[in-house]
Amino acid sequence: MILLLFLAIFFEALSNKEEVVSDTTSFSIKLNDSILFKRFESINQIYKEKKFDLALKSAFILLDSSKNSSSEIFFRTNYLIGNIFYETSSFKDGIKYFRSNINNVLNDSIFLDVNVKYLKNKILLQNYLRLGSSYHKLNERDSLKIYKDSTLYYYKKIIDFNDLDDSFVNTKAKTYSNLSALYINDKAYDLAKEFAKKAIEINKLNNNKVNEAGALGNLASIYSIEEDYHLAKKLYLEGLELIDNDKSPKAIRFKASLYANLAWVMYNLKDYKAYEYQEFSYDIKDELRNNEFKGIVRRINAEYDVNTAKKLVLKEAENKQLKNQRTFWLFGIGSFIVIVTLLYGLNYYKLRQKNLRLQLTQTQLVQNQNLEKIKSESQVRILNATIDGKESERKQIAETLHDSVSALLSSANLHLQASRGLFKGETPVEINKTQKIIMEASQTIRDLSHTLVSSVLLKFGLKYAIKDMADKYSNSQIKIDTRIGEVVRYEQNFEIKVYNIIQEFINNILKHSKAEKAMIKLDESGGLLYLRISDDGIGFDKNKIINKDGLGLNQIDARIQMMEGEFHIDSSKKNGTVIKVVLPILEKEPINLV
């Protein structure tokens, strides 16, 4: 099975401002205009306080003021605006300003002097890294070739710098980590290893233990994917040792991911200390989730405020133009009102009659729709109750087999084993046969219990149960891959429902699609669980088959509706199938300790 928890570490370089963004005050250009400089410092302080709406509005005004009077302030402000858009996930808007900064630096005469070569390289590297990270984020969202090509282009710009001094080496290390993540997603593991090792080497030379631990985790995750679990375990432990006493937020996030990865590796090595490491990971992640939730709220508010501020600035410019044309528009609107009033008077009677007929038709339509809605909801509730009953019964049977029957058989086997000592000489063949029968019965019961409800699901949760499902169903005819983000343990019945939905879709792929490859993607964002299942099979005409029970789509749709989720299928003949499901998360209830 393939472990994908490395994403939490790889994209630390993309999600953490310290990894990919240098402080906007890092420019060291000598300023001649002290007034503009003070205005910029004031705006930059507002940005640092994450008041993005106020910072953006003031930055737009300063950008316009400094365009023809101060190149230094213009570069700084341009970069600051791009940072605001990046921090609020408006990557496409930010890209415009980072590109503009690069073009200005390459063409401005101030940078022709060899004495400012260091400064020129520093500005270019900052903007190249920002551009590469922005396209990397967009590629993770939409997986378009143009995003990937742009990501590689700007990362290569950084790697090609040969005259970097020590202050620029960290930028290369971040770039290597980002490239390692990119190639792992593309399954180019040799390239991913190469860049991960380069990042480790740089961080070790600079004594940057936190980033070195992250890079070691990256490399270990690659070996885990390749099922070299012993080497992966060694690297994970090295990374944890480096940051054992580090209490910084970044180190804590790395520890959570390293412990989770280590638990999975040790589970595959049949070392059941894995459960202990898994609990370490959950404890850290539970603590981080509260902080991350607050961060999400702040980011959403910031995005809203940034868009509002941008619209406000544009609105002010628009108002200036409208003010010059007010007289013309007032005359035009007045004439239009007079014409409309005349037309309304002439057609009033006809429109009234038509409206009466339309209202009657609409009333009948609404009544019919309400009846259909009530009928549909009743059918969905009945079907959902049936499915809930089946799931509950399967769980109860599995628990009874595992906790009761299996325990009884184990006890009987122990008694038989003890009875061997009562015989002097050779043990009767009947006892040997009886023990063999009991062991076969125990194995059969364990297999049946796992078939009814996945034991991996109950012990480790959705992430590992889905990987186990993909590994079990993959064969010489079809390869099922998984790409699972940072998901945690949820309420158990919710996990069982999601697992059964995924299993039903995979069964349909195996039975009907004739596919050679399939992909299961699962991720959590904003309190929602995003599921995407795709295959390269023969596809189907969804208009003809959506109402048939053969694929179980009605039952799946009913289940998703009752979970207040969304369900969408995109398929056509010979073009494969893509299934998207969005579900509101039902969190695992915390344990109250007395």
C-alpha cells in the first residue's frame, strides 16, 4: 500500500509563509523619498498584522503615487500587493504583480550598475519563488499542464543561479523541497529522491534542523511508497530526533506528520508499537486543528476583505468617470423612463390578463413540484433506513464474531494445547486434528468479520482503510492508486458510510468499466470531505443508466442526500468516468476524562 502522508511535509514549503516568502522589508535599496518610504512602512506593518483589506487599499494608492517618482517604492509596493493576494489564496491576481516586478527589474536602468547585482538577484529570486509556488498551488487545484510547466519554469530559474552566496542558499533548499513534492505526485520517484537529498544536504550545512527534519520526512515517504519500510523507519526517526525539543509551530506540524508516517511504516513491519506513534500523531493534530480552524476563519475574512477593498478602489475610479458623465446619463435615464411609462400604459391591460394566467399555471406547477418532492423524500428516507439497518447489522455481526466467537475458539484451542501435557508419549491424532479445525475456523471467522466491516477502518480510519482497499482490489488487469490529503479520524458511523460509498463505486469499476487504471482522491477542507474517483474505462451514457439499479446509483444517491452531501457523475462512452462527492464532516466526539 502506498502512503501519502508526505504531502503534509512537502507542501509546508507552499502553505507556510516563512518557507516561500521573504519579508517584504528585505529590500535594501537606498530610499530618497522619505515620505513615500514612511507610507510604505506603515502599509507594510498593517500587512504584517494581517489586515489585508486596509493594506491592499492603501497599497494601490501608493503604487499609483510612486510609479513615476520612486522606482524603489514601486518595486516594494508591487511585491507587497502580490503577497497580499497570495496570502488570501488569490494566486492568479498575485501572479500579475510578481511578473510585473520581474519585468521591471530586468528593464529598469537602475539595475544595470554591477554594484546592485546582489540586490537584483535577491529581488528576482523572491519573485521567482513566489511565482513557482503560486503555479504549484494552482496545479494542485486543477492539475493543468500549463500550471505544471510554469511551476517548473520558475523553479528552474532559481536552480540556474550559480553565483548565490550563503544568504540565498535557503531559497534553493525550499525550491528542491517543492520539486520533490511535485515529482512524487507525478510518480517520478528517482527525481523526487534527488531533490529531497539536495534539500537535506543544504539544510544540514546551514544547521537548519527543522527544515532538515522535513526533508528527511520527504525522503522517507518516498521509500515508504516503494515499500522499503526499514529505511523509511530509520529516516523518520532521524527527523524526529532533530526536532525532539523544538516547540515552534512549524516543528510541531512536522512532528505530527512524521509520527503518523512512522506509525504506518511500523504497522507494515508488523511492529505494533505503531499504535503508540499513531496516538502521538492524533494528539498533536487534535491540538493543531483548533488553531488551524481559527486560521481558516481569519483567512476567509481576509479574502472577503481583500476582494472588498479591491472593488472599493476600482469603484472610486469608476465614480470619477461617472461624475463627468452624470448629466448625459440623467437625461438618457429620464427619456427611457418616459418611453417605458408610455409603453406600460398601452400594454397594461394585456399584461394583466397574461399575468393572471401565468400565476394560475405557476400555482399548479408549484403544487405538483411539492407533491413530487414529498414523494421523493419519502423514498429516500425509506431507502436510507434500509441501508442504515444493513450497516448496523453487519457491524454487530462482525463485532460478535470477533469479540465472542473468535475468543471462544481461542479459549478452546488453549485448553486442547494444555491437554497435550496429560498424555504420556505421542498425542492422539484426534487432538491434532481438532486443533487444526479450530485454527481454520478462527481464520474463517476473522476473514468473515473483515468482510463485514473492515478492521483497518475501525482501527486506523478512512485513510488507511482506503489504501488497504486499493491494494486488495489491484491486480494484473487494473491498478488502483490513492491520493489522500490530511484527513483525521471521524465519527465511526460516518467513516463506515463513506467507506461503503467508496467500496460501491470501486465495485462498479471492477464489474463494468474494463479500466486499466483508477484513482481515489480524498481530502478535507473547510469542514467538508472531498471525494473524487476516476477511471480510464469504457464509460457509459449516464442519461440511460442513472435511473437503473444495476450500478447501485440510486442507493448511493439516497445515502449522500441523507448525509446532506453533493453527488456528481461525469461520464461518456469510451472516455472513462469521474465521480465527485462532497460531504459535510461529522467529527469524532472527544473523550471526556474524569
